Amino acid sequence: MRRLLLSLALFAPLAYAGPECTTADASQWQDQGKFQEDLKAQGYKIKVFKVTDGNCYEIYGWDKEGRKVEIYFDPVSGKAVKTEIDD
């Protein structure tokens, strides 16, 4: 039983890991401040902005329709890699 619990504890974080967005060097990434301003200009309201372990820009907030969103972006291209929307 202990071995099972230890195995679950070791691998649980992998199950919840976000996507891998880029392998490009950080010097090629878009500026974080400008990126956020561009999202706000598109109607997003950003509650949390962060850089993930998978080299993504991630936001928690609301889209222009007022829906809660969690979006992972490729910091080089700016394209959404994964999007979760709560209606």
C-alpha cells in the first residue's frame, strides 16, 4: 500500500502538467508586458499572468464575452496552445 501511495504521489504532478509550448530560447519570446497589453486590447481581463514550467504564457481571467478562461500561449508566436472556457 505504501508503495502505491508513493507511486501516486510521484506521478500525480505529471497528470496535471500543462502543455509544452516552445523550446525556443527566452530571448525569442514576445515581451510579457506588450503581450498582456495586446490581450487586453482584444477584450481579455487578466486576473493572473504567469510563465509555466512548459515554457508557456498562461492567463487566468475573462474573455470579451465575460466567460472565465484559462489559456496557455506559445510565447514566440502568441498563438493559443490550450484553452479552457467556463460558460
